[in-house]
Amino acid sequence: MKKLSSIFGLLAIILTNVMCAVVGYNYATMLCGIKHMGFSAPANTAFLLAIPYLIGVVMCIVIALVLRKKGK
């Protein structure tokens, strides 16, 4: 169980890094689109993409903690 707990902890870290990359890329794309292509939505809407990633990170952390408790 402890090994599986470590895997879910690592998965949470990877998801966090992927979330930062995706949100950062989409934020920059929105800024460029607003400036040059006439997008009407504010650039802050790119942060809405973080919500599914945050849900996944929280789920991974909870699963890792539960598995770690079961392993003891």
C-alpha cells in the first residue's frame, strides 16, 4: 500500500506541473489574442482550466493519504 501511496503522491506533483504549464500557455495565448486578434474574453478566463486539474490533485492527495494510513 505504501508503494501505491507514493505513486499517487507523485501523480499529484506531476498534475500540478502540467496544470501550471497548460494554464500559463493558455494565458499567454489569450493575451496575444486580445492584443492582436480581437478576442473579447479577458485573459483571466485561462485560469478556469485549472479547476479540473485541482480536483485531480486533491483526489490524488486524498487517495495517497488513505492508502498510507491503510499501509500502517
